[in-house]
Amino acid sequence: MIPQAIQAFWPFGIFIFMLIVIGFYCILTTFNLIRALIGLELLLKAVTLLIVLAGYITNHSALTQALVITFIVVEVVVMTVAVGVVLGIRSHNNSLDLRKMKNIKG
Amino acid sequence: MMDKILFLPILMPLVLAAAIFVIPEKLRRAKEAMAVFAALMNLAVAIVLFKGNIILSLPWLGKGLEFSLRLYNFSSFIIAATAGFGFLITLYSIMFMRGKEYARQFYAYLLISISLVNGAVLADNLLAMLFFWEGLLLTVFAMIAIGGQFAFKAATKALIIVGITDLCMMAGIALTGHLAHTLTISKISLPLDALGSVAFVLLIIGAISKAGSMPFHSWIPDASTEAPLPFMAFLPAALEKLLGIYLLARICLDMFKLAPDSGMSIMLMVIGVVTILLAVMMALIQKDYKRLLSYHAISQVGYMILGIGTAVPAGIAGGLFHMINHAIYKSGLFLTAGAVEKQAGSTDLNKLGGLGRKMPVTFICFIICAASISGVPPFNGFFSKELVYDGALERGNLFYILAVLGSFFTAASFLKLGHAAFLGKSSRENEKVKEAPLPMLLPMVVIASVCILFGVYNALPLNGLIQPIIGTIRLNGHNFAGFPPNTMLVIITLVVLAAALLNHLFGAKAGGSGIKAADHIYHAPVLSTIYEKAEKRIFDPYNIGLKVVGIFSKIAWRLDRGVDWLYDTAAPKLAGISSRAILKLHSGSYSKYLVWSLLGMLIVIIFLTHSV
Amino acid sequence: MFLLFILLPLFSLIVLNLPFRAMMKKAAFWWLLVLLALQVYLAIGYVFGFFGFDLNAPIYPLSFSLNVDNFGCVALLSTAVVLGAVLLAAKYIIKEEEKLFNFISLLFIILAGSNGLALTTDIFSLYIFIEITTVASFILISFDKEKLVLEAVFKYIILSAVATVLMLLSIALFLLVSGKTDFSAIHAVLINSPHSLIVMFATGVFICALFIKGGLMPFHGWLPDVYSSAPAPVSALLAGIITKLVGIFTLMRLLVSVVNFDNPIRQVILFVGALSVVAGALAAAGQSDFKRMLAYSSISQVGYIVLGLGAGNALGIMGALFHLFNHSVFKSSLFINSAAIELQAGTRDMNKLGGLSAKMPVTSTTCLISSLSTAGMPPLAGFWSKLIIVLALWASGNYGYAALAVIAGILTLAYFISMQRRVFFGNIKEEFAGIKEPGFGLLLPACLLSAITIGLGLVFPFCLKLLKF
């Protein structure tokens, strides 16, 4: 089943892979905290797409829907907390620059 | 029940020694009285046991390791001799030890030594004998070490030398037991084949080292200056010779069949002759009374070894006779040295002189004993030496000549000693010297008279003591009592003695005093370098051994430092370097951490999927 | 029945926070303590078979697939113990009531999440509970909103979220392969097609995700920063529960119940474990900040647990579980000690401290006991767990790793003793002349945890039943 599925859905696979790559690139190469969060979001959405794809291929649409909804909720919570932390950092450093955050090392 | 009496000579001195330890310091006379009493008791027991023939055998550890004691003519003879000497020395020590703080220990160790010697002599099982033999190591060490601050080094040297040879003897005992399948001495009788010779040699090493022959001798001169004098008179002079030669005789006569032509016999004779000559040459140049006497003790052992090594009846008889004679006159000589030390305060020959007039009795005893040791007829030394010459001549002319040469030097050396100490002008410090007190004189006189007795009436010791030991089979019909049969030898001896006298007179005139009498030998061309080196102890095997040990311990120390460096320096430095490297890598930027994670993940995935 | 473990904290949270907030503040603390005590009792009781009835009976109409086995009980036990210690410490350290209340509410969430994690049998629920716990821990860490903390938390969030992404990636792939999310279902499928590319890929990704969450080298980047800058009770919480349960316990679950645990995976785990042990120990040796050193030490100890897992035999898994529990106990104790020192002396720099044992004897002793237990000194508990791990490694043929574990134990001992010497022994500096012991609230948890270490060490040979499964 899987090899045929891959044959049929390979564009989706490529797309998901590209999203993941872009997401990682975002996180790794930006100096702006918010952009890092955006990159994170991209990653999370890419994985959501993958779950949807998997559900579609295996024909378990109900389970997949439950999974995806739950996942989006959790993702929202995580993001909220992350943005809260960024706000806190901004209030200390007065900037969103990653390069100003080099206080802990070693 | 009768055989349990054999425990008496072993246990009684031990118990009395313990009693001496317990007596409080205040009752000093009590200590001395107890010591004398103990020695007297020992003598009594020895006389009672004399010529007895009792065997006591107790099962001990099984498998041939039983604790057996055997009283027969040889061992009873040694016990009697030990007891006699013990009594005389104890009597002598009363006066000598007066005022010395180690007196109590000395008496106790003396008695313990007597007990151990009795045990070693009585023992019929090699293991039991080893036990007593080793015990003597401790008492020797203790008795030397109590002599003073420098005595400890001498005591250690004695302990190490005798200890090492005792180890050889242990190996020999093990090998003998293995070869003979039993450890009972009276049952062992082994031929001198390859392994047998090895066992023989190992056992011999133990025996002759105890007796004090070369090359195990170097502790004796050092001990002589440091240890208390009665110790010297008792142990190295008497007991150790008795014990060592006793064992040597038993090894050669009973346990192994020492044949006259065997290599072992030649080896023994060579050891004997070398000991005689080298020791007496060293004795010749000594300037201290006691050291001189100790070198002579070493030298005379050579005669005993030579005698027994000849393996012919004359030689054996001579060796054994010499053993008892030597014990007699050497202890006598040491006793005179003690008297001189006590009265004149020193034994340095440069300081003594002219004591003959002040201490006449001592002087006469000295003359008698010195004449005995030199082999002057009709004293006992003459007869035993003649027998040894006889045996040596039977085995080879060279041995005979060398033995006679030894006699020459012995005589020369004693002439020098007597002259330096007793004749000549007395120096100012010696003005007030008086004769020694009676308890010291008495043993000397007794010994001197025994010298005369054993000399003139030599059938007594020979027929009564020595010849029964050798046994009628070996004697082959010889009877050595009476005047030596070979008149040729007697004449040669007399000539040699006269030559020695002439040599001494010449030397004394040339040197100007008694001490310098031997100086012309000292300064002779080859001999002087040898003498210098010997005085620097280059030839001393103990010092050589110490040097070798020193090299080894240096190497071991270096290795240890190396291992230490590895642990102390290398490992922590390595840890420190890697630790700092890791810390540098943690720069604080999460993107770097993320990159590591992704890289790690990539590697993991590749690893997991590459085999699929 | 065990569903209550999850539901009760959640409901309590709701109840406590909504009505009558003012009254509830005092009640919250005690109620949490009661819940924790109950949890300890039930966990130990279950394992020793106190209860006659089947605790797995579902409560209608809520049927949520839960199963409790011995694995789960160890997790429940260690959660309860560590949370108890953290609770007591927090009560002492956080003085304002309002903040304390918030803190306790968050602790309820963590309790619910950890319990769920321990009890679940479904891979997606696993993910949910992991996220619950993690997010709650984000908030807990940044409780004071200090500058350094926020920096560290941000790194943690990014890395943890990346790990979540990877985890979900592999969950999706598992879903693709098996069609269900149940442990047993996935297990059935994976056994049958062990070497297919997708399965291996998914397994590898999942494992790496768990490595990141668990803080193993080289995936550990966030860990030292977070541990050292978080407030002290939260560090204890993190080290004791969150990293261990979310990372390592999940790994155990995965390897034992889900994935086909064969050789390549074993090799990877062994290698990563060994790397963590050694690199963690080396890094710890060079630290001058007390808490950062404890963080690296945690990495090292987690490496031990993973080494035990990697051995692959039952003995190894038992050793790993035991070490997990022990680590929770002694690492929490050490962090509480560090809290005491930081509170009293005001600094964490070990080079500035010194000679504190005269003034703070109890802290010094509990610190010493916990350090020795970490290093594996008999007869403390750490010795037993390390011994079992080394034996398991030896029995499974990995002699090199076994030797490495032993050598690293020496290194562990070295840096702990060095720490002890620098901080507690030696001469006291003038500025610290007036310090004294912290109050009872901090001493109690430290003493309790040390007592557990010692007691478990002495009693362990009789308690082997606890860990058989």
C-alpha cells in the first residue's frame, strides 16, 4: 500500500519536505526572535500536513481529524507561551535581537 | 616417661629466662643469682643426660613431620659442652655486666640461646631443627643490638647475612625431604648425585654460615666491637661453632655419603683453606684486641671445615676435635679480652701495653690459650691440628701446605697480640690497672686448665667423645689418641712455629714495638693493596649485596614515579583539556545547538537506515 | 481507577482557581500534599500487591485507554516524591501568597501531565501529555521573569518545539504504516516489517526527538542554561521529573512496547549514552557555577540510564528504571541544597564559596550524601543502580561500554568531591561569616530525600520485586 501511496502523493511529500526545510532555515538563520517563531510555526504546520496526508492514505479520517484538532490546540498554547517569553525578553532588552541574548555560555 | 626428660634441656632454660625477665630491677643480685642457678641446672641436666641414648618421638603434623628428639653420643656431647660454657660465661658475666643496664636482657637471651641450641642439637627432625635454628637468629640479633648505639647496624648485618643463609638451608631441607621422603635426620641417607649435591650444598651453606666461615663471616668482626663481650665469648666463639660444625658433621657423615674423591669434598676443603688463609691475613693487621680475635675465630673454622671435608678418618676426627678445642680456647681468649677491657678500659692495642705485670693470671691464661690456638705442643690445639694436617696431606699436598701456612700466620698474629697487650712498656693510663676480680678469673683458669688437660691427656676427649661419634666402621682401626704417629708432620709444625717466632722478633725490632711486628707483612707489595681494599670493605659480600639492592630499589622507585606521574599528572591534565574544549563549544546560541541536534539526527538516521 | 490520577489534579486545579480564590490559597498547598501522599501510597501498594481489586477497570463513561504496570509505577512514585520535595521547597522560598498559589496550580498541571505520561497506552495521548508537561514547565521556569531566565527559556522553547515537530513527524509515519495510534497496534505492525525504510526512519526521528527532550549529548544544548538559571525548586522539578519522564521514560516505553528493539537502535542508544556520560562528566568538572555543574551532571547520569537501556536485556532495563528513580531523588536533593546555598550566601560561584560546612552542617551533609550516591558509593542507592547497569552491559557483551561506565564513575566522584571541597570544606570567607542554615522548610525536603537515598540503598536487595516486570 505504501509504495503506491508514495507514487500517488509524492508532490505532497515534496511540499511538506520543503516546508520543513524552510522552517529550519528560518529558525537557524534569523536574528529576530519573532521570525524564529514564525519558522517554528512553519514546521508545526508542515507536520500537521503530514498527519493529514497519513490519515488520508490510510483512510482513517476520523482519527486523523481528532489528531489534527488536538494538535492545533496544543500548538496554539505553545505559541502563546513562546510569544509571552519573547515579550518578557523584549521588556528586558528593549529589542528583539538574538545577538543581544548572549549572556549565558559555557 | 624416660624420654620426656629430653624436654628438660629445652624447656628449663626457657622458663628460667622468662623468670629473669620478670624479676624486678631492684633485686639485681637476684638476677645474677638466677642466671647462675639456671646455668648450673642446665649443666646438671647435661651431665645426667651425658652418654645417654634416648629417642623421643611425638607425632606432630603427620606425614613424616613428627617432633623427634634424639639423644646420642654426639648430641649429648654438644649439650654438655654448651652447658659447661654456659655456666662459665654466666659466672664471668656477673662481674662484666655489673653496672650495665642491659644486664637483665643479656642473661635472659643467654639462657634462651642455650635452650635453642639444646633443641637444635637434640632435634632429629629437620623441621624441628630448623625451628630452633631460626630462633637463634633472633637471640643473636637481640644480644648484639643491646650493646650500644652503633650496635644496631651490626646486629642488622648479622641478621641479614645469617637470615639469607638460613633461607638457603630451608631450601636445602625442603629438597632433602623431597629426595629422601622423610625429614628424620637419622633416617636420611642420600647419595651425592645431581639433585643430592644441590641439597647438600644448600644445607652446607646454612651450616657453615652459622659456624662463621667465609664468605658469610663479615658480621662477626663488626659484632665483636659493638656487642657485649660475653656474647662474643659465648656465641661466635663457642656455641655457633659447636652448632654449625655439629650440623656439618651430621650432614657429611650421616645424611649424605661424602666420599673422599667427590667434588663436594674438594669444595669443602677449598672453602676451609680459603677461610683459614684470608681470615688470618686480615687478623694479622688488626689493631683492636676483639676484632683480631674474631678474625681468628673465622680462620679456625676453616680448619674444622677442612678437616671434615677431607672425608678421611684422620681429618674428620681432627675437625671434630678442633671444634671442641677451639670452643675452649677461643672463649678463653675472649674472656681475657674481656678482663682487659674491664680493667684497662679499652681494647685498642695502641693504648694497651705492659699489662702482663699488672694482670698476671690473665696473662698466663692468655699464653696458654694462644699457644693452643697456634698449635704448640703439648696443648690441645696442637693435637687437633696435627690430625687435620694428616687428613689434608692424605688428600693433597697443596691443602697441607696452605694449612701450615695458616698456622704460621696464626702464630705470628698471636705473638703480636701478646706482645702488644701484655709485654712492653705500660703507658701512663694503664698505671692503675689491677688484676680482674675472681668471678672473672675463675672461668679463665678453668678453661686454661682444660686446654692443658685435653692436650696432654688427649685420649680422654678422643676416645671418649670424638671417636664414638665417627663410629668404628669409619675409623677403620685407627686410634688417634696419644702422640701423633707421623713424626714428620710434627717436625714441620715445630719448624713453622720457630719461623713464626723469628718473624715476630724481626718485625718487632724493625717496627719498634709489638704492634708493628706484623707491619712488614702489611706493607708487602701485593698484599698491601689487598689489605687496603679489604679494610675499605670492598670484598665484603654484605656491602656488595647492599649496593646491588640499592640499584634495584632505585629502578623500582623510578618505575613508581612513572606510574605516579601517569595518575597524578597525565590523567587530570587530559581531563582538564577536554573539559575546557567542551565548555568552549557551548557558546550560548540556540541555533548552534539546533544545528548539532540536526546533525546528530542525520547521523542517527543514516546509521539506522543504511543497512535496510 | 488510575484515571483518577489524571483527573483529580485537573479537577482540583479547576476547582481551586475558579470560585473562592481567596479561601483556596491555603488549601491548595495541603491538598496537593495529600494528593501526592496518596499517589506514593498507591504506587507502592500496587507494586507490592496490596490491593485486591483490579485497578485497571475503566470508569464509565470515560474510557480512556490506560494501563498501569511496573514501569508506570516507578514513574508515578518518582513524580510524587520529587513534586513533594519541590512543593515544600517552594513554600519556603516563594514568600508571596499569590505567587505561591500560581506556582502550586502549575504544579497540579505537571502532576496531571506526568501521571498521564506514565499511564498512557496510546502514542498520541503520549504526545499530548508530553506537551502538557512541557508547556507547564515553560511557565514554571520563567516564573520570575528575569532576564537570564527568559533567554534560557526561549532556547528551550525553540528546541523543545523542534523536538515536538520531529516527534509528530514520526507519529505521522507510524500512523501511515499502521493506521492506529495504539501502542500495541503499532508494535504489531512494526514487528512484522522491521526493516522497512520508513519504519527505521520514523524510529530514528522519534528517538532523536526524545534525545533532545531528554537532554543527551549532542542534543542537549538547552539543558545547562535552563537548569542553571531557573529558580531552584523549578530546577529540581525539571531535573527530577520533566526531563526524565518526558525524555527518558518515553524512550523506555517506546523501545520496550512499541518499536522492535534490535541491534542498530541499540548501538545508537549505547553510543549516545556513552557520549553523554563522558562529555557530561568532563564538562561538569570544569564548571565554576554550582547549578550549571549539576546540570552537566544530570546529562551524565541520564547517559547512564540510557546506557542501561542500550544493554537490551531485562537487567539493563531494570537498572535504567532504578537509576531513573534514584536520579530523581538525589538530583532534587542536590538542587534543593543549591537553593539553600544561593538563598543564604547569595552566590552560586563555587570559587567564591568555601568553608560553609561549619555554618550549614545539615546542607553540607545532605549534599555529601547525594553526591556520593550520584557517584555510586556503596551502600547508598546510587551504587546499586550503577552496579546493575554495569552488570547488564557486561552481560550483554558490551565490555567496552561497561568499562567506560566504571571509569566515568571515577570522574563523577572526582568532580563531586571537588565541588564539595570548594563549597563546603576549607576556610570560610569573611563575607559569609554570618550565614546560617536556611529554615526548616528547605531542610526538610533535603533530609527526606537523603533519607530515601540511604534507606533505599540499604534496603534495596530486599526490594527487587519492585522493579520486576
